Amino acid sequence: MPLFPNERNVRTTPEGLLWEPSERWVRGRKGDVTVVDSRHPLLVWEPDLPVPCYAFPREEVRTDLLRPAKNPQTGKHTGSQIFYDLEAGVELVENAAWTFPAADLADHIAFEWFWRWGSGLDHWYEEEEEIFIHPRDPHKRVDAMPSSRHVQVEIAGTVVADSHSPVLLFETGLPTRYYLPREDVRLDLFEPTDHSTGCPYKGTAQYWNWSGEGEVPRNIVWSYAEPLPAVGPVKGLLAFYNEAVDIVLDGARLQRPVTPFTQGLKP
């Protein structure tokens, strides 16, 4: 089965990079300075990363703001050797951009997004919509569907949620997440935390810790107070990491999945 459904547009480089042209108008800003303004971006997938980044034609980048990196992160980004610091106003952002070693990407420049190395531009836009964390993958779907299935959640032998009104969130490459109404969750058994995460498909999530007995990972429960429109049905609902709790669906206990999140879920 192909990795992407539309193989005609996806190209592969000898270095293991996958890339395809995008028709989206993409802009990136540092403060009030527009550093990237591109109508011909490329989406690039690195072999060791699950999400894409953008690479832009040099003529659509403010290359006058780029300086050869003082401390290049040689070896990152699939063996890239050329890195740039960004000088925008009084601020210098180290290793903000780089070029891939692949010959067919040599005339393009890629930029960091905050989620990976903590340095990059302040704002990114696709058309007129601001995009967060990383570019959206056109080969990935996220569907939030109201349901009447019976979902129970157990932690350390205690039933902490019981609902017949879940919203099931189907996201390519991840297990189904079960978002439950607050009135169906024993929130008295959890404590809110100051942890938050961002997702380009769903928005910004807030978290809760388990306050009962047993070794349970932190931030085991999350909710989107203001989700992005595409997943509006999950607004205010609560979800649990299937990887670390026991879920019973319509009377059948589900096996805990192993996902990219599994390793990070530690008490």
C-alpha cells in the first residue's frame, strides 16, 4: 500500500526525503518582518520525522536577512550541512533555516517551526489562516464524529468515565480517541496542570493529572476549550491516552496501543 494516496506528486530523493509541490500561499513572519512569502512551497518529509516541513524557493525568501550559521547544527535534517542564522531587527535566531543535501531541493530553503528545536519564526500563515506547530499534512485526515457507543475508562481498577455520548476522533496514524462529556467523567479524581500542547489540526489543549493511587503518567487527560473548526464537536470534552488507561468499548476491553506517545507517557 503506498505511503501517500496520490503518488503522482510525491518524489523521493536518494537521501530518503519525500517531497511534493504545494499550491498553498505560505508566509512566515518574525516580529513585523515578513521573511517568507511563497506561492510555490514544497512539502518535505524527513525519514525520521512523522510530519512535514516547508521548503521555499530562494527568490521567495528574504535571503538578505540570513547569515551563515555561527554554530551550524550539522547532521540534523537528514544530513544537512548548510545552516543559516536569521537576523531580523535586533534579534538573531540561530539555525533558523537550512538547505537539504538533496540535489532537487538545493535551490530551496527550509525554516524551523517552534515545535522541534525551539527556534524559528513567530507566525506562519497558509492563505489567510495562521498555522501552528507544523505544516498540515495533506495526506492526513482528522474527523470528529459524535457517537452513541458506550465508552468506559478505567485507571488502576477505578472506573473514571462512563458515557453513551462520546465524540470519536479519527486521526490518520493514531488510535481512535474518545472525547467524553465532562458530566460523564469523574473530574474530582483529577487535578488541573499548567501543561499545554498545540496541534495544527485541533488547537491548544489543557491537561489534568490523576490524583488517585497507582503509577499513572502525568497529564493523562486533556481537553480543547476552543478547538479549530474542523474538530468543533470535541469542544470542552475530555480525552484519555489509550496508551496508559483501560478503555472498554461497547463491553469489549480494548488493547492498549503502542504509538509515538507511548515512550513519553511516564509517571
